[in-house]
Amino acid sequence: MDKPQMIEHLQQSVNYTVYDTKWIPCSAKFTVLGSKPNGQGILEIYELNENKLEKLKTIEKKTAFKCGSFGAASLRNRHMAIGDFQGRLQVLDLERPDIPVYNVEAHSSIINCIDAIGGKQNNCGAPEIVTGSRDGSVKVWDIRQGMAPVVDMTPDSDGPTPNNIKRDCWAVAFGDSYNNEERSVAAGYDNGDLKLFDLRQLCVRWETSLKNGICGIEFDRRDIAMNKMVVTTLEGGLLVYDMRTQHPSKGFSCLEERNAGRSVGSNGIITGPKATVWCVRHLPQNRDIFVTCGGTGSLRLWNYQYPEKRLKEDTDGYNIGVVGSLEMLNATTISTQPVHCFDWHPDKMGLAVCGAFDQSVRVLVTTKLNLY
């Protein structure tokens, strides 16, 4: 079978640091979030017009933007939730961005990560936004419920960390939202802690600790019962958790890919030191295919293959999950700097936009995905 190819279609240089890129739902437009040299926030909207990019709008704010999501917005209004460097959560109507639809001092420090999930958009549960911050807290917001979080997962001041240190939350992700009651949030921290919060029971359902800080987390689908979850870390970590079966003491079974952060030469040979794997994004049209973004300026396309049986009986009599295998479908280097944000188009299979620390945005086309 011919393997997919990730091809750079268009490149746009900008005069600011790019922190996030997102497609505007049901359109050929995407947003770029970032920080100007003077520390101000900038949001630009581009439209893909045949073989060129057309800049439609520039929005500037006092504080640098870090991360954004359209996940909690309806397809009609397409409001964007944005976290900034001062810990403020804003929801902007991109047609009238001067006055935020929602504006709250969500955290005492930078909002590192954000995820959102919509009630009517995925036909179950409330429209909610989750934010993770350098202040150590993870909070869930429903903008219909006022200016207080509906769930606050701030660590206790007398918690288990040495000297009451609050860990820096680097990654958050919604999952398990398959009806109006169930919903979970996975959170990853700078010290490698990984926690799964059950929002229905308001408790930590499961936790473990990895060797390195966690940079990215994503469930293969948010709006189904948990199936798989991918985690990326510093020093080349890529782990795929089978989330269908939880063992009472061993938790969820895990597949670890050891070469995810290394450079790939033109001959396909993997060489060099391990680099950070910044983020993971699953293909909307096929949840078993995902891309990872590397600190060497690389992108890697993976295909997860399930085992013949998803669970087995452990020696203690309880069921334990069985992990499958990973196949790297394509590896390509597009920048000399880390590629740290990526977004697949929700409707056009293989179309994507990504940002790198070389102050550029790239539109990519991936071929032959329909063969999988």
C-alpha cells in the first residue's frame, strides 16, 4: 500500500511569535494566535484562496495570547475561547472582537492550555471549556453559568507535593462525553504527573507519573466512551493508552514509542538525540490516525493498529487492557525550529495548518489518507 505524504502547500511568515493555530469551523479560514515583540496579543484570520493565503483581519489586545479553541461554540456563532499570558479567559466573537462575549480572570498566571466541547455541537452534555495554568490549577467553565468555574481542580495547599509546590499544568483534554452525564478531563503537568478527573463524580479517577513533563494530551474522540488517549512529553515521549479497560491497581495499559522525538534523515533512518514532542492531533475522519509535532521541526503521521483482543484476564483475576501497535506512516521536516501547534481541518480530509517557532504558519496537505 502506498503511504501517505505530508506536503507543504503554503507558508506565511509573520512578525510575531505563533502560539496556536485553529481552523474556523465550516470555512476555509483559520486563526493564528500569538505574541508581538512588545508582549501584546495578536490574532490574525487568514482565508485559503486557491493557491494563496489572504489575510482578512488582525485583532490586537494588551496581553499575549497563548491558546484557543472553537470546541464549545455553536457552528452558527463560531465564538473562540482564548487563554492569555495573564491568566485571563476570553470568548471572542470574531466578527465583533472588541468586546468579549465572556471575560474572566480565570487564573493567577499564564493559561498554558485549553480545550472545549460543545453541547449542541456534539449533541450531549453542556458546552464547557477547560483551562490549565502555571498556577497549578485546572478549571472547567460554562459561560452560561457566570464568572465562577463550574469545577475547580486546584491542588490543596497542604497537598502531597514537596514544600507545597504547585505543579505547572501544560496540557488538558476533554473525553468520555458520550451522554449528558459523563465527562472526563485528562491533565498533564511539568513533572510528568498525569491525572484523569471524573467530572461526574468530581474526583481523580486515575493518576500516574511519567519520566518527563507532559506537553500534549488528546483522546482519539471526545464525544464517545473512552477508547484511546495519546500523551506526548519532553525528550521524545509518545504514549498511547488503551482507555477501554481500567485495572483496579495497574490502571490503563500503555504502548510507548521510543523514537518519536528523534530526527529522521532523507534516507528514513532515525538518528540524533531525543527532542520534545510538542502536541498530538487525531485525524477527525479516522480516529486511529494522528500526527505528532516535534522539537526538531518535524511532523510524524502514525496509524494505531488494534490487537486481536482488547483485554485479557490478569494474574489477579481482574481484566486488564491489551495494547496494539504503532506504524509510522510518514515523517517530514518542515522547519529548523520546533513545530508546536497543529490543527486538522474538521471537514476537508488531509488539510491542516500548523505553527512553528520560526515565526511562520504553514498549510499542509496529506495524501492517500482515504486508504486507511
